[in-house]
Amino acid sequence: MRPGTPRRGLLGRHRIAAVLTALLLPLGALVALAGPAQAAEATATYTKSSDWGTGFGAQWTIKNTGTAPLNGWTVEWDFPSGTTVGSHWDATITGSGGHYTAKNLSWNSSIAPGASVSFGFNGSGSGNPSGCELNGTSCDGGSVPGDNPPSAPGAPKTSNISDTSVQLSWTAATDDKGVKNYDVLRDGSKVATVTSTSYTDNDLAAGTDYSYSVQARDTAGQTGPAGPATAVRTTGGGGGEPPPGDLVKLGYFTNWGVYGRNYHVKNLVTSGSAEKLTHINYAFGNVQGGKCTIGDAYADYDKAYTADQSVDGKADTWDQPLRGSFNQLRKLKEQYPHIKVIWSFGGWTWSGGFGQAVQNPAAFAKSCHDLVEDPRWADVFDGIDLDWEYPNACGLSCDTSGPEAFETMMRAMRAEFGQNNLVTAAITADGSDGGKIDATDYAGASQYTDWYNVMTYDFFGAWAKTGPTAPHSPLRSYAGIPQAGFNSDAAIAKLKAKGVAADKLLLGIGFYGRGWTGVTQSSPGGTATGAAPGTYESGIEDYKVLKSKCPATGTVAGTAYAHCGSEWWSYDTPATIAGKMDYVKNQGLGGTFFWEFSGDTANGELMSAIDNGLN
């Protein structure tokens, strides 16, 4: 979520073309130097994540495949002449004559069994590494020379779910010498080895969340990388699914929407949305100078509303102590006392201040509390939402605060705001291996939060101007998806597998679409010439416009797409939202949220679909 544009999401937008290309490369562009071998104690895998001709981005991932902690690591490799390492992060890298050595930092030196850490760098040239060694031994953990490890199998599909069992099936892995068998992983631990591409797990507890993935082994005994994870919840268990009335239905209201969009708090009433909501996130307050600060004083508390614009039909006066959207929210809560309002700070444009702020988390939290609880509007707000895009990872800029910084911040916020206020956060939905979820301790921080708004949208869009066309908010993976792990289910499964409780996760819905122009192919995966025109910004358009301008012509991965003329769009419709709400309930999630109100129709068509789906 960011000021000025109806988005917030997985990766952030309008970054330099090199980084955009990096994150949206197809799976075939990943250069996996080595996969873990069956008997390995640790492996190091190289991924070339971007290439812009004169340079590239890459990362190494060190995984502890043994049974004891790995304390300290050093990765060495050779680049051919003309290929060099430049800026780098999460490791100390030195080089001489094409030979490079990377050593751990203090905070990422220890790797628990089964865990992994990553470091990355930007380079110049076009070569790939060779002669890799991890702590003086082969990086591949003993793979057979000339024999590549198998590819990752597909994400498991689930069926016949009962109180104690679930049936799994997956697409086969490939290998140059042949696949021998598959390891089935439940919550990261092996529960079975099978020769077929299906397995029934019969040793489960009722009403419990599990995450499954599969890795293949070739005839030489080498195991490849685990495929995407799939989350599943067994039935029964005495009501593991929260009662529908308890599920969160939260929408973002943007302070800049009162300008060109002419969208005001009263629109929540006239659209019928107010009676169906449970929560509103007011976006955004700023983070600067180590403090929470006002985002837009005029829109927030100074704009004078006329009687016809006002929630209660009464005009503001020149001398009243509070005006603007804050006062309108106060009036809304008087009419709809069930609604809670949370003030959200940060967003895409204003996330750059978090790094400085978390250097003194107690002072930062106090500044936020003092602002949210300012006597002029203390009754308006019921808590705070932190939208940091992204801790210890790259968004509009790159943060290097470390994986513990987010937990430290949330702990300080909870201590300052206490148990009677809501403390929430909007977080990444990057479920890829070594991606943004892996960069931060979201599980540790979750003990201090009421819930996370998982930004399960903006996975794909026209920042990749030539395509391939792909839905920006896929619920699940599908054949041909441009990037593994870039789908809602992968993000939810990864967060749950790391230890975040299901009922602390809200699924994100976009009330807008993303599109390309110059497209001739109706189905996903087509090429394009650039971003489709939009009312406020190229490549993005409100649902209320798209439903008539470019009606849906198909669905993929639980979301809709549309091909009209030379334009190709993807967006959610009432029908696809119904499917996503089923997913929320089946997974035992805490509810859903959406970005943002003004993209809906005048009669709240999408808000009604959410309400119907969760009731």
C-alpha cells in the first residue's frame, strides 16, 4: 500500500528495470549450481535471479542438511575473466583474480538443522560460478560429477481430507538420469519415501494445519530441491475453523482518495459496505526521523466537509476542533459501533523510515502511541498497523536491519499500546525459496501481533512490459506461472510452516486489476508491448471500470482474466472472491482484507462478495 496509487503488495513497484526483471524471470532463468545430495551435511546453491545485459543479481543459499547446528560458514567460488562481484549484502565478500570468498556475518553465522540462510550480490559480466566450496568441501554435498540433481516436483494437490488423513498427488520431477523416488515432507520433516507421485498421510490430528512439499531423488542418490508447499487443514477438532461472525473483514481507506478519486467516508455508507465491515485501515501515516508522523494533515483532520459529503448530513464549521476524514470516521463509528479503525503507517512510498526508527524501537513505539492516542482523535482509532515494505529485504529501497528487527519493533509496539489496542502489520507474500518471507522472523513477531495482512496481490504486472501475461493475484500455482512461490497459497503455507498461527493470517484481495497492451493471446502467458492504459496510472485500473470496459473471459489459479482488443487484464470478480473466501475458511485463516475501497462499485459489489463468502 502506498500513497498515490491503489497498490501495496508483494514486491513493490516502479523500481529500476533491472530489479523488476530480476524478480519476474521464469523458472528456467534460475541457475542452480548444485542441489543437495542425500548424504550432505550442508549445501550451497547459487541462483542468478536477474540479468540486464551488462550485469546481474544473484544469491547463494546455504542449507544445513545435517542433524547438528552449522556454526559458521564460508563459501568460495571462481568467476571467469570479465565477471566480477560488486555490491553485496548479508555476507562479507572478498575477491582476487576471479576467486571470491564469502563469510557469514555475526547474526547469520549459525544455521539450525534443516534451516537455510542466504546472501546476495550484484555483479557485472555474464559468467557463472565454478569450483564452489562450502567450508572447504563441495557445495553440492557430494553430487555425482556430470550428473545433475532432479528438478523440484510440483506443489502437492490435496484430496479426501478427513479428521486424520489427507491424500496428496504431485507432478513428477525430471532428471537427466532418471528419478528413483520422492520424499514427502510434512512441515519440513520427511514422513515418507515413495516411488509414485501420490501418497496418503494417515497419521494426523483433527482440526490441525499442516504444510506439505515433495523433493525427488535420482538414481545416483541425489536429492533435488523441494517443490512449492501446499497448506491443508484436517477436518474436525472441535471447531478449528473460527465462527464466521468472528472472521475479520477489513478494508483500506486512503487519505489521498478524497482528492481526484472523490471517495469519502460517506461512500462506505452509501455503498452498503459499512454494515458488512469489521475493520478499516486508514492509510497512511508517515515514518520519518525515527517517529510516526501525520501523512496528510489537510485530508486527515482539516478538510471541511459540506452537509452532502458528511456521514451524518451535517456540515463542518470553521471553528470545530476536528474535521477531515478523522471526524468523518468518528461519525461512522457512532452509526456503526461494531467497526474498529486502525491507523496504518508506512506503505510502499513511506517504508524508508523504518530502518532508522527500529534503531530505537521503544522511542519509535512511544511516538506512534502518542500520535494515535492524540486527545483530538484518540476515540477514532483502535490500534496501529505497521506496513514496512520490506524488513531486511528490498522494496522501494533495500533495508539491512537484520531478520530480528521486525520482531523487535512489534514487541515494542505491543508493550507501548498494551493488550487493549490492536497491533497489526501488512507483510510480504513472497513465498519463493529464499524470498522476502525467509528474510524476516515473522513467526517470532507474530506473538506480539493480532494479525498479519498478507499482501497476496501484485505478484505479476506490466512492470514486466513484454510479459508474460499472468494474474496479479493467483490463489494457487498453475502450469506456466512465471515465478515459483508467487501465489497466495505458497505464502500462506510458508508462513504457517514457520510457525505463524493460521488465525493470525488475513488473505489479501485487490479491488483493482493489472494489465498489458499489445497482447494477442487470450490465455495467460502471452507477450505484450507495454502497460495497458489506466485512469490514474498505466497498467492498473479499478474493478468498477474493468467489469464493463474489459469483462472477464476466463479464470486461472482462482482469479479472473480478460482479453479485450489488444489489452489483457487480471482481476478478482465476485465469483473468484467467493472461491477465495472458501479458501480462507478451509485454511482456518483469521479473515480477509482488501486494497482498497474506492476500486469497488458504487453499490459495494466486491464488499458484498466478501461478506457473503465469510457468512
